[in-house]
Amino acid sequence: MSKGEAQATWGGRFSQRPNSLMQVFGESVSFDMRLAPYDLKCSLGHASMLQKVGLLTEQEFKEIEAGIHELFEEIKNDDFSWKLELEDVHMNLEQALRAKTEAADKLHAGRSRNDQVATDMRLFFKDACFQLKTSLEGSMIALLGLARKYPNLPIPGYTHLQRAQPVTVGHHLLAYIEALGRDHERFSRVVEHANVCPLGSGAIAGTTLPLDREFSAKALGFVDENGHALITPNGMDAVADRDIFLEFASACSTCALHLSRLSEDLILWNSSEFGYINLSDSFTTGSSLMPQKKNPDSFELIRGKTGRIIGNLTNLMITIKGLPLTYNRDLQEDKPPVFDSLDQLSQCLAVVAGCIESASFDEGKCRLSASDPLLLATDLADYLVEAGVPFRKAHHYVGALVALAEEKKLSLPELSDEDAGQVCEFLKADWREVFDLERAFSRREKPGMPGPNQIALRIQFWEGILQA
């Protein structure tokens, strides 16, 4: 059988070409072509090592190096011609390099696509995490800017979607900054775990060739803080492991969950029933039928895309759960979920930053809602505790006062001293001072609380972290 240029590189054992249906069914180049820069970097590092150990001459290495740089430019300029029949990004680039130099035939010595793609993906994850951390910082800076603008604007805090206690806009927005800060740390941990080089593991059992794995690792940037090479200790684990995929997809899912919860808050606040926040026209849409509508589609889409991102994590876990060691072709399907999670989360973070930067609060509506005396019922219980009443009894007294006020259709501080005293004998003449919002916040000046000084300190902390 004649073997043309497009024949698969493993075709020596086969007497028939792949069926055209199998070529379409089995190809991955349509999505793994985005790994091209990492694959070329991996090949350059491997070639450098092959020259060091004497498996490439200096001239052969120079030809390979020149060819790889040419391919970098072709990829960058979108001038590369991808071929479906060559299956994947690795074989496409190898064939293209072979067209530039015969030395390319030596490049795959001591290397399998198994350890090659594992290395490519670790390089990808390091870059992807850097990209997402930068995007996270943009969203956090936007939230911080809005918190700085309204640090002490009171709004109701909610539990069970029922008004609970007064907080401030600054306190609420800082809660999401804290959550996104943890997401930032998670992506740093993914980078730490990805920073171990599998190259040289071969298909599963390495090679008899005199490879220098530490040299390859250093050439590709897989080093610790002291510049020491970091390499995988077990070849079977190196090519079968997809922990980094799961950790990355999990970190994306957790971050998306935080964005979804933020979106839900803002959707509610933007509704007519709340009216706390105004969203820019540029991040909202209208109705094809109802001319008055201004819909928070940006945040609704973030909620929807969160399900997609979580689905990518589930997809990976189900793909991996039943696989024996080591590599199985099922693992070709591990890339679309992580690529999609990166793309979707990047968009979500950019939209959050844009929406938040252009949003404003209706201070009148926020203050009106926060002035509900029931929000300070717990403060009244604390008042009784300071008077020596055990908390459980204080809780009972205040609950009874709330019930009495509802029965009389009065607000809590509108109860007469006589009526209130019949329910709770421990109330003093100053008990209504509890319902002063400024007093409530001034007495919440411990770490983690919404007192003005605490909010200012936490804003200052994040300004230092984010250099904002």
C-alpha cells in the first residue's frame, strides 16, 4: 500500500486506510488546534533535550528550531492549513515541520502523544489560570469601586429571602470580593499542581533512550521557586492523570457559582419590587413586545452559563470514572469541557466587571428599606442581654413584642411603654434608641461586621492587594 503524506503516522502496521467516517468521528484537530502554541513549545523543549543527549546534531536542532519558529508565525497569523486526516494538533504540526526539514523525523524519539498532550495541557492550564486570575482581579476591582462609592449605604440583609438585619452596600459587595479572592487562590493552586512535567514518560513506561527529563522540565518552565526541575514520578500516572483537568474545571465551577449568586442578588435588586440598583442600558436588553421592559439579561446569562460550566465538570468526572490505567481514547474528550469552561468564565468575568462599573444605587430606596424597625429586632434582644436577661429569654420577649406590634398594626418602636412593659419588664426608657441605624452600625465595629471603620479597613486591605 502506498503511503501518502496524509497517511496517519501510525499506519505502518495497517493494510487499509482509516474509513472516512472514522476519520471524522475520531478527529480532534477541530478543537485541540488551540493547543498549537503549547505543542510547538513542547517540541522545541524536547528537541533541545535531544540535542543535549546526542540524539540530534547541532545542525538538525537548528533546522527544527527554525521550522518551529516558522510554524509559530503561521499559527499566529492564521496561515496554517489544518488537515482533518491527520487527526490532531500533534500530527498536523509534525507533518508541517517535516515539510520544512527531514530532521523532524527524529523529533518524536523518546516521546509519545500521551506524554506530549499531558505536557501541552499543563502548559495550557498555567496560562489559562493566569488569564482567569487577571479577569478575576478586574471583576474584584469593579466591585471594590462600587463598594468605595457606597461604603455605608444601608440596605437590608436577607436570610431565606426575608429581611433579616441591616447591612451596607459596602459590606455586601465586600462579601463577593472575599469569595472571588478565594477563587483567585484556587487558580493559583491549580497552577502549582500543573507545574510538574510529564514529558519523558512516553506512552506509559518511558524509553530506553538516554533522555534528560530534568533538562526538558527546566526548558519548559516546570521548576520550583529555586529553579529546580519538577517532574512526574510515575509514567503511568503521568499519562493517565486528569486531576488537573478536574481541579481546573472545579475552580471554574466554584467561581461561576459565586458569579451566579452575585447575579441573582443584582437581578433581585434591579427588579421593581426592590429597586435598589440601576443597571446601564449597555448591559441590559428590551422586549420584542413590551416597550417598557429593561431586562438584566447580562446577569441572567451568567446564571445560565454557570449551569454549563458545572456541566463541564460533571462531563469530565463521568468520562474519567470508569477508565483503567493508563491512556484510553475516551480522554480525547477531556479538552472541550476545559476549553469551554475557560471561554465561558472569561466572558462572565468580563461582563460582571462591565456591569458593575456602570451600575449605581438608588440611595433613597435603599435607606427606606433599611429603615424597617424589624431589621433591628435582634439588636433589641442584645439590648436585653446587656441588661442581664439570658439570650433565650430575651429572644422570646422580643418575639412576643413583634407579635404584639403586628396585632396592633404598629411598628415595633411605636408600641407604647405600657404595652411593651406588659410583655417585657426589663425594657428601660431608652429602649427605642436601639432602632437608630447609625447606632446599630457604630456598635458593629468588630472584624467581619458592617461598622463604618471595619468597612473602610477591609476596602483598604483589598486596595492594597489589588493595587486599585
